[in-house]
Amino acid sequence: MLNAYRKIKKEETKMIFKLLAFSEIRIVEASALVSNFEDSNLLNDK
């Protein structure tokens, strides 16, 4: 699995790979999560 990860060039693809590997969600769910992600929903701890 590490060899496959190292071959990925795009950061968005790496993020989806990590979601699939570590969260056990489906690829459709990971794609929707990334597509609908909004930075404005993040909390700022400053």
C-alpha cells in the first residue's frame, strides 16, 4: 500500500487515499466529502 501511495502526484488524490485507508469509508463517500468540503466550516482555535 505504501508503494501505491508514493506514486500519487496530486494532493487531493493523496487525501482520498488516506480517507479510504484509515477511515474505512467507501470511495463514493470520500469523493462526496472532498467535493462538498468548505473551509468556512472549520473551527479556528486562535
